[in-house]
Amino acid sequence: MTDSDREISFVLRVCDTESGLSATVRAIDEIASQLCERFEILIVDDGSEKETAEECRILDSELNSVRLMKLPFTIGYSSGIKSALTHSQYPWVMSVPAEGSFVPADITRFVQKMGDYDLVVGYRPLSNRSFGNKIWISLTRIILRVLFGISVRETNSAKLFRKDKLQNMIIESRGFAIGAELIIKSMLKGARLCHVLLSDSPIPERKTDTRNAINILVGALELMLFFVMRTFRLADFDPTGEDRKRVLR
């Protein structure tokens, strides 16, 4: 592995994170300084209220590795991740949950895979997940396997990937399906995928509410749309690029 292979942008999308943000960011800074040749921690403050916004500002002022993107209003999870992908500096990007459910020590497991793989996806055993997450994870596993021929254990957990595998791609997802879309489009570009087992989460997952149920439904419909786009070779699923202009954004 060369020095350039250890240049990583760690991305955290934040919107009124209840707890764990500061501890997570500081732990990432400490661990990444030992593992990476160069790195940044890109925090996307997606219109947070005063307390979280102030926490982001403090981290930005105290840690040289932190770069803060403050959005004036909430644009949503997928849009926040897309903004981070656009502005990240380094050839590798690692998306990390901001609310404290990720154990920063696990970064070592991801970095160890960088020499042999282009896409490293974290997962936890399904038996340890909340009911709502079990539904989403099981649903995406089936859809990706049956419709795209991709076997992946989880799509919305921490993941590390090479940005060049998404070169010139337009991310369509508006919600939960963004993780699956990143995986699908990276794999179609020839990305080599592997999984790493994540440590047990120190923060329990939230129970499924009506909003999450709607997000799961919308995410499943988005994945079906990607299959239709692939079938008819539209947008990013058109290898010639000629059909891109015919798809509304």
C-alpha cells in the first residue's frame, strides 16, 4: 500500500445529533493520525439547531483535521452525503454515522482492506439489529441480490470506498437508498467489495416510527427505479452516456 492509498476523507452528516458527535470525531482524529498519510474529517451540518451547531463549530476550531460544511437548512440525509462527496478532498471516502453508533477503533479494520479492495462495507449480525433495520437490511439484501446480482450484508452502515469508482456518476437517491446506490454504481464500475464485522454499537438503535417506515418504502421504490433505469440503460446505467439527458433530476 502506497502513501496515496492512505488518504481518506471521513464524512459525517449531522442533523441535531443527540449524543456522541464530539467523542466520535475526536476518536477518529486520533486513530486516523496513526493510520493515514493524510486525512480530513468533513462534518456536514445539515441545518442543526443551536446546541449541535455550536458543537460542530467547536470541533472545527479545535481540530486541524476537521472541515465544517454548514448548510443553512436541512436538506436531508442523502443530499447531505452527496454534498460531502462533492467537496471531499481525498481519493478514499469513509462515511461514518455521527450519533455515536460507530466504534472509531474499527477504522483499522477498514484500512487493512484498502490494498486489495475498492469498497469496504461494515455490518453487524442481523440478530443484533432493531426491527425496522432488520426489515430494511433484509429487503435491500434481496433486491440487490435478485435484481443486480450483488451480495452485500448491509448498505447504510459505515463504508469506505474509492471515489474514482463513482467518477462522473450522478447520485439519484433522495433517502435511505443512497447507501445501496453507492454500492450498486461502484460495483458496476468494477469495484472489488468486501465486508468487515463492526463492533457492537454503544448506542441502541432507535425504534421504527411512521417516518422510518415511509423512508423504508420510498427507499425500496428507489431501488426498483434503479433496476428500471438499468434495464433501459438510462442515466448512469447507460454505458454510452447518451441517455443521461433524458432523465429528470
